Amino acid sequence: MSNTIKYKEQQPVPTEVFSAWNEQGRVKAAALAQRGEAVGAYNLGVCGIWGDGAHPSFPLRVAQIKGEKRGERPLAASLETSSFVAMLDPTKIPEELHDLFLNADELAARLASLCLLRAPITEAAAAKLPASLISRLPDGAPLLQNWDPAGHEPTHLFVEEMHKRGIVYPAVTSMNPSGTPELVTEEDGIRFSRERNIPLFLRNPRDPGKVKGSYTIIELHTGGLELIRDGNIPARLLELLLGIPIHRTERTIAPKHQQAAIPEALIVDKNPAVGRAALLKFLSTK
């Protein structure tokens, strides 16, 4: 495949700004995504670019918005954990982790909306997915990165509106020029949207501003769990919810923004589902 990305020049458009809690705004945003357009949104401490991962225009718009340095890097999916788990390749996951990572209800109860999870999927699953969502391991095995919005209500409502429009593979990437830090305030996200002709931005006026920065990325592979990037919700808290270590390696990326002082007491000595619920409530209330 050629590395040359081609796209039509966008005509300047005004950027509409809506609350993510506003149904009219979500409907407009989903309609734009249905047409292959990009939509901006503030998502718990970081701004993102959302769209239909299966629409051929959306990856081109992302490249246009973020710049040529992005190349052909994959987008993250925003699927329910049940859909994600159904695609996983058990042969590439340690057997001792099967009970957790192949049990969608258990996995969602611990991690949904708290981090990005990257894991190997079967070739049969990869054949059904848009190419824009898939990366490959050195051995050629397909890899999918997913963020389940369940638990973060304003974005979950938007993704549900996308589903109503027939969008099967909602997709997301960080809002920033490639190679520069992610945007972490609504003001910067709205400014960037206006500069790059993103027609709509969903803000969250109820966000208490407790965390900043991109989400933590965890990769599941034959060696267990690896921390790819520590982020707005610290990996140490995710380890407590999972009850297993997340290994730091030489490729682990440190957070670009100071992590919030989130009390471990929200999680320690609690059922993981109860701990996750307490953590989500802490993050979403003032």
C-alpha cells in the first residue's frame, strides 16, 4: 500500500459547539460521522476526534486534520467489551488470563471506559473489520485497540447515537497535530477544531477537571499485560482493579501531564466492579 495519503481540500466551515448532554448536538454529531466527517469531543481530560471507522472518508479526514506525520497508523475502536472480546485470539493470550480477558462481563466490570486495551484478534475477525482499525504484530498477527465508552456517560450517549445511525465501528484518535502533545482543554479543542475545519465539537460542562491527558494503554499478549502508556487514569489503579500486574518495559511511555491524586481507598479491598463504579463517580463529580 502506498504511503501517500490523498484527500480533497476541505472548504472552511464554522465549528458548532454543543454540550455532549444535549441530544440535538449528539444527533448532529452522529449525522456528520455517518457522512464520513470528523467530530471533536472532550472526553475526561483529553480531546478526541471521532467518526465512523468503516467510512472510507474518515481516515482521510483524520490524516488531513492531524498531518502527514500520522502516516497510516490505525484508529482505536470504540466497541462494547462484548464485541471486542468476541474477536480475541485465545491462542495468543496466556491461559491463566482467559477467565478474565475472555469473559466480557467480568472484563467490562473492571475496565470499561477506564483505559485503551490493545490485544491480538483472530484473522477471521480482522477480515470483517475496517483496515483503518487494524495493526499487525511482527509475526503478522492482527491487533485491535479498543476503548469501551460504557461508564463515561456523555461519550457513551454519543456513541449510542452513532449506533442508531448504523455506524457499527465507531472510531477515535487523539486531537492534536501528529507528533505533538494531545489537547487537554475544551478551549484548545474548540480552537483546534476551528483551525482544522472540524464542523462540530462536543464539550462536557459537567466535567470536574480532575484528570488531564490521554488514556492509559495496556497491551495483552503472550507475555501477559504490558503498559504501553501511562495516562490520565494511572495504571496502578487499573492493576488494583484487575488484580494482576501490568508490566513496565523500556517502551512504556510516561504520562505527559501530572496524574491526579486519586485515592486508592476507592478500590482497595472492594469487589472490582464496586471499585470501578466508585472510581468513575469520583472522576465525574465535583
